Amino acid sequence: MRRTILLAGTIALVLSACSRETQASGPPTGAEPSASRSATGSPTQAIRVFRDVHYLSKPEGGKGTSLLDVYAPKDAGPWPTVVVLHGGGETKEDQREMATAAAERGAVVFVPTWSRMDAEVVEASTPEELRAALVAGIGDVGAAVRFARGTAASYGGDAGNLTLFGYSYGAIGAAMEAFSGAPASTSGLKGAGSTIPESLVVGDGDYLLATLPDEAMVADPGLMHVFSPWDYVGQGADFPITVIDSADPSLSRPVPDPWAEDYWLAERDPSGELRRGLEKLGAFETGLYVNSSGLKLFTERLREAGDTVTYVTLTNSTHTGWSEEGWQSVLAAVVPNAQP
């Protein structure tokens, strides 16, 4: 099983020791293509990695970072373009293994540091500051997607074939941007591309289990709506969606009574609409609310809206550790067709 590390409720993938990459500081300039080989023996693309590329300008003294890394095959494209979002409390460095594997499979991969939701922010912020951090993080995602579209060709990528992938808290950010993003024609920015992807892949990203303080939900009942993709379900998505479920039962919280008004679930679903749907799925029969229940309801509602959704359950995996079969399932969803 590939081992991973859980920190602040998010997945952090560790760089594989057998990954093959070369360091560079700008777009590829005619490097000779070569080949490496994956653990399963199938041929993969030799890649270059471009570290610390600026994708967003921030005012002096502004919090957060505006850097991303680009992983690109040495061979000529155009290759599919992928934007990978790390989870809460992490940075782009924690997605090196995922980005390396996707690029070796045949994709130009952009990995921004985007979330402002580190442990210090979550624990020390007022509800107003949490709201600001959430809004700013979603803005980072939009900027990163636009940057990827605008520069993909210089790395050998296809700007018109972009997949947005997020895992854990990154899945929430990816879904929010995909469902509420702006098409190119409404941005008001000359030459700016759409932030709506051609495909969306989200894994283990149930916002009801997001690591926000319960007391903040009480102080600001609308806080969850700042980053809730549920608010956009049913509007119709013009792109295919893949929902990945690690089926990890440890991703859970106790729910002895889903309708208790002073309990955490009521604070995160004040209308009761989600609880009614979850109750129909039998989500509370064991006294625990598990991540898989939310993902299944999310998928059901998307399909009811006419969206094209594939539900993938990882075998022999957990939220923090994918089996080799699970790993290959994720890669196949993120880069389904590696041919340029």
C-alpha cells in the first residue's frame, strides 16, 4: 500500500523514491524526449518539473502564497492539462507524488498552493476571518485554473482539455470552482480563460466533515455556504464528474440523533435538506455519519440533475493510504487518455 500522511484533515501524498524528474525554471525548450518505466512495467513519459512559478499577484503583506509547480512530459504534446488541488493545511509540495505520476502518465500538471485554511487560521480566527480565508482560497483556485489555461501550451499542454482534481479539502475547492466558476466571456479580463474545467475529479471531499470549528458555525450560520458545492447542485454541469470514495469508515462523526437542534450536524445543515436525503440512504442507522454517505448523496443529486457522474470506490484503501489498485483507479480518472 502506498503510504500517505494525514495532517489537518487532508491527504498529503509522499514523493515516490523511484519518480524521475529534472529541475527547470521555465517552459520546456526542445529537450530530447526519453522514457522511464512505472512500477507495473508500463512505459511512462520522462518529465520536467518547474518549481515556484508565480500564478497570482498579491498586495504587499498579503497572506498566503501565489506559487505553483508544473510537471510536464518532455515529449511533444499537446497533452491533457490537469490542475491538482492539495488539501487544507498543506501546500503544493504535498502533491508531488500525485503530480509526478499524472505527468508520467501523459499530462501537463499544475499544482498551486491555494488554501489559506491551515491549522493556525482555523484555530485562531474569528468567524469573519474564517469567511475571508475561505473566499480567498476559492479565488486562488480560479486564478490557478486561468493561469493553467493561459500557459498550458508553453509546457506542451492542451488549454482546451483541462481536468480539475482535488482530494479531501481540495475536492471541496475543486467542486466549488467547477460549479460556480466563470466562463471566459464573463470574466472581463482580456485573454482570460474559463475557470470551468472540461472534467472534474473529486475525492473524499464531504464538506459536512470539514475541519471548521463547530462554534464558528453557530456564530455564522452562513459560513458553510461560502464553500458548499451543494448550493450549486442541480444547475447542470457541462462536464463529466468523477467522485472518488476511499470507503474509509474512520472518516466519521457520531450522530446519535440527526435532528438534535444543538448538535454539530444541525449547525452545518440548518435547513435539514441534506439530513432528509441522508436519512433516506440509511446514513444514520449505525449512529455514525461517514464520509461515504455524503459522497453517495452528492452523486445521487448530481445524477438527478442530469449530470454525467462516475462513482469510483477504491479497493483496500483508506483516506490516508491507497492500495496499488486504488492508486491506479485515481490516475485513470485524472488522466483517462494519455495520448497527445
